[in-house]
Amino acid sequence: MKIYMFYHSIVSDWNHGNAHFLRGIVSAFRRKGHFVAIFEPSMGWSLRNLVNQKGVGVLYEFNQKFPLHFPTFYNLDNFDPEEVLADADIVLVHEWNEPALIKKLGQYRSVNDHFQLYFHDTHHRAVTMPDEMQKFDLKYYDGVLVFRLVLKEIYEKNGWAKNTFIWHEAADTTIFQPLPYKDKEGDLVWIGNWGDNERTDELLEFIIEPVEEMNLKAVFYGVRYPKYAVKLLEKANIEYRDWLPNHEVPEVFSRYRFTIHVPRRPYVQNLPGIPTIRPFEAMACGIPLITSTWYDSENLFTEGKDYLMANNKEEMKKHIHNLLHEPGLSSALTKHALKTINTQHTCNHRANEFFDVYEKIKLQKKQMA
């Protein structure tokens, strides 16, 4: 089949954690023998910030790493779906796109029945900013793919879409896998963006203060760190290393003893379920994982076997101590977590799930004909 995917960016992962899964699902679709074309706006927000910070060489570097993933860049004002989608079987639109594009594709679908059109939502705005959802005209979309059960329930309650399906993120295990580094550079590596103060207090309690109090060797990677955040890291003797290309994460993980995941507050308080892409990455790479408090309401993982969870600073310090001094604990965690990823949560699994949805919509349309 011919699959057309519209992303805010596949080239840039600057403040764009979804890039991992979006790239991985493209690869999974292609491994199944499908033609995939990717479209992204010329110099969208994420790519523009990345180029401004790192230079245009990042485009070349991406093309070298992902030669089959390089997108077609378009200008929304001149974009005509008729010229692009005449032979499409599936069109998948990620929620980071402009509402005008989402509406334009929906309008094209309203008068063309030769393809299925999907909206892919991986954000918390449905709960935290419901008014923002009014910008998305989804009435002609065949289905909406959401990464949490609670999002599915919200869409259905508000009547935002005809068909809503759960489509969790997952690991691209062709890239995210354990690497055999024996010598460790430090204790803790944390990869994440500071963002909009959605977890400042939590980062202090669960990472920065424990690192300082336990005199750990730690590094932070990520973007959008204000000056006060960098000063907090400096005070705790944590090295800040700025942006890390997503495909380099496995190599970095291999050089540290453990990592921590601190979900953003909106996800913990309003969207219980999976904790975004970071834990998938850690588990797939075989690095022991500790998380701050979150509720795995969809039972994707097993607390205590796939990861350790701390509800406060003292519990976090206890887990860190145990990981650093009990090699058997680290080995057991990483072995169980890797098995969970490889048997349940790879991009290949999600590709299969997507085509199950495709067949359901196909049958539904046939019955309505």
C-alpha cells in the first residue's frame, strides 16, 4: 500500500521526543513492503530551532543516518492534496501539524474515498488545553490514534472523532538496543527537556537533590534549559550537555549505570497510563530505570521487574544505592525490561496493531456502503 505521513518534523528531534516513534513506525511499515512518503513543513518550529542552534549540517547528518526517511518539504500556502494524494491508500497526520493542514486534508478526504485518513495524538492538550482541540477539524477523519486509554475516553465523551483507537508508542529496536560498553563514565544520565516548568519541583526532588546529596557523577542532556536550571545543575555538580541526537541515545546509555524518568506533571495528574517514550528507550537499551511516581493504568510494564519506582526523595536515594551496590538487581531489571520490550512494545508490534485498525475501518466502510 501507499502510505503518506505528515509530521511536524521527522528530521528534527529538538524538543520533539515523538521523533523516535515516528521514525520507527516508518521503518516498520517499509519492512512490511509498503511505500511510505513523509511530508513536513519547510523549517517548522522544531527544525528551525535545531538549525539555528546547530547549523544546516544537521540536515546532512540526518540524511546520512536515515537515507530513506528524508521528507518532502512543503509550504502550506501552496500545498494541494490533489497533487499529492491521488494514489494514497493511507494518510497519517501527527498532531503537531498546523490546524490548517489538518483541515485541508480532512476536506480532501470528504470528497475522496480511495484512502483512509488518521489523526495521531500524542499530547496532553486534550486534558490540559481542551479549547485547543477546537482548532482541529476531524469530522472527515476515518480514525484517531491516541497513546492512552484516558485520551480515547476523552475523545469519545466530547464527540471529537468518529472512531478512536489506542496506539501506544514503542521502541525502534533496530536502533534502541543494548550496546557492549564495559567501562562506565558515570553513574546517572538523564535525557529530557526542561520545558515549561511542568516538572521543575519533581526534577529537584527526584534527581538533582539526590545526586548532590549522594555525590553521584551525573550528566543531563536536553534543550530549553533556562539559566536558573543550568545553575541548579552546576550547584549539584551535574554536567549539562545540551541537545543529544535521538539516535545517539543508545550509545550514551551504555556509558552510565542507570537512568531516571520523571514524567511531566500533566501526564501524572491528568493522563495516567504510559509515561511517554523515554522509558521505552531505556528499557530497550538495557539500562536500569528508576521512575518518579506514575500509575501504569494500562499495565504495559511490571513495577519492580521492569523498573523501580520512587514516591519521594528518600525512596529514590534507596533505589539508587541498591542499583549501585547490588549488581544482581541491575541485571535482573534490564533482562526483564528488555524481554518486555521485545515481546510487546516494538515498532513492529505497533505496525501490526495499526493494520488491524485499518482492516476494522475497511470493514466498517464496506458495511455502510
